[in-house]
Amino acid sequence: MSISATGLPSLNGLPTAVKIVEVGPRDGLQNEALPIDTATKIDFITKLAEAGLPEVEASSFVSPKAIPQLGDAVAVFQQLPQRLGTVFSALVPNSKGLERAIQAGVKRIAVFTAASESFTKRNINMSIQDSLDTFAPVVKDAHAAGMSVRGYVSTAFVCPYEGKIAKEKVREVTENLLAMGVDEVSLGDTIGAATPKDVVETVGYVLQTVPKDKIALHFHDTYGTALANVLTGLQLGIAKFDSSAGGLGGCPYAPGASGNLATEDLVYMLNGMGIQTGVDLNKVADASLVIEKQLGKTLPSKQLQRIKASRAARASAAP
Ligand code: COA
Ligand code: ZN
């Protein structure tokens, strides 16, 4: 927070527009044990695109043994709506995944590693260095195939196995990914344990050598700090945030990780702050309701539950 000329606290100087990367169909669904059929996923993703989300991470080309829920990635990509101007992306862990993504006509992929050795080993069965060695040819071949590539650094703040992560490691892995040619790196608070102090320390340190527009932030809301962390990111000049419709999500390799930051809650806060996203809050809720119904449980987004309650009140008040 800066201090204005009047001496009062001011939020001036924050980014005026933010890009939201919707990760619900991937980060959200990968954590749900109940299988969701491909047609429901397509309905969910189409509604997210209709809500104006500029980028939707639609699935993962990982081993179906590791993540059975996303085993239909090829079928999902073959049926995505193409007319809405949304970019659809997918996770790719290795060259086998890239082959499948090329086959499915994917235009944007994300490679993913972490800043913690233990987490990387459990998540993708590689050391951090092995993961970088695996990605280098994947990124090169993806570019040759006309794709763009994002990078993820999971457990960038706190690791479920190793505790607090050194900011130096986060910067090193981020720089390695950028040197490989990824166009941005999303720093993930995979278990949702970070506080604004962690964000200032780690992201502030990364930004000493990495341009702001190369960084996105990916918060989970396990401990209820995700929006506070977003505000801190905004104050550091970051203008790209990942979120998940309804707050769907978690991580199967991060015990106790609850939902991602909910897209609805993020959009509400940014709208209220006059920061443009191009995203329609009510339409995101329509998308979330498709999945909430299928899963048969209440999703954690506060805005989604508020919207549902106000729709129900209006319906019961109608003659
Ligand atoms: N797509 C489909 N199948 C794949 C694959 C891919 N991208 N990569 C590997 N496989 C298959 C292999 O063909 C092999 O199959 P087989 O047992 O029938 O021969 C099996 O998976 C094991 O392959 P291997 O190369 O030995 O990998 P591994 O067992 O060391 O697993 C990963 C490594 C990266 C493939 C696996 O850990 C994975 O997919 N992890 C993803 C985790 C994830 O998505 N986490 C959430 C994101 S935060
Ligand atoms: Zn996540």
C-alpha cells in the first residue's frame, strides 16, 4: 500500500487490468475422485469460455495412471468450442505427453516442476534437474510445432514435505524455465499455506531479476489467505493470476491442499477495485454449477454460494 499526497493510504499504482488463467478443468478436476464424463467437462469448459476467461487450462496429457480423471484429454481437446476467443491449454510432463497434445491439436502447453525436491519426486517421479532436462526438448519441440509454452513452479512458498522453501531456489528454477523459452512462469502456492509476507519475500526476490510480465501467481485457499496474497501480488505489480471456478481443486500429491482460489471470488474483488478482467462473474457461476451438480457437493467459493442464494431467493419471490 502506498501513501497518497493527502497522507491517506492509497491503492493507486496497481495494475489496471488482470489476466485470469482458469485452471478448474485441470487443477480442479484432477483432485476429484468421482469420474466426470467428457460431455460434462465440455459443457463446463464452454461455459467458462462464454464467461470471457481469456485462457482455460482444459486438461493434462500426463499418465492416466497418475491422474485417471484426465485420461480423456485427447477427447476433450477434440471437442472444445473454437469460436469464443479463449486459449485452451494443457499440462505436459514429458515427450510422450507432447506427442498426445500435438495429436489433439493443442496450441498452448504448460510444463511443470517445483521448487521442492520431495514434492517433484512424488508428483512427477523426477528430481528438479531431471524435470528441467526432460522439459528442454519438450519446449523446443512444442515451439517447432507452433505451440506456446507456460512453466509452473509448484510449492514455490511452502512444501508439504519440506516446509518453507528458499526464495533462491524459486528464482533459480524460474530462471531455468525462462532460459528454456517458456513465455511465463506461474509460481504456485500448492498447499495454500503462504501469507502476504511469503509473497513479498519470494516474489519480490524473483522480481529483482525477472520482469513482472513473465510471472503469474497461483494461489490455493487452504488457510484462507489466497485473496490477501493476490492483493500483495498486485502491489508487487503482478497482473496474471490463476484461479479455479467454484474454488474446485487441490493437489493429489499435496495432502491437505483444499481448493484453489475461486475464480468468482477473485473476479468480485478485482471488479470492486476497478481492475478489469473481462470476466462475467455470473457466467462463471453458471459454469461452476455444472460441476457442483455432478459432484453432488457444495463448492467453496463464497461468491458462488452468494449467487446461488440470491437466485434461490429471487425464484421463491417470483409469483
Ligand atoms: N501420457 C500418457 N502415458 C504416459 C505419459 C504421458 N504423458 N508419460 C508416461 N506414460 C506412461 C508410460 O507409457 C508408462 O506406461 P506403461 O506402464 O503402460 O508402460 C507409464 O506411464 C509410466 O511411465 P514412466 O515414463 O516410467 O513414468 P513414471 O512412472 O516415472 O511417471 C509421469 C512419470 C510424469 C509420467 C507421471 O508421474 C505423471 O504423469 N505425473 C503427473 C502428475 C500430475 O499431473 N500432477 C498434478 C499436477 S500438479
Ligand atoms: Zn494448483
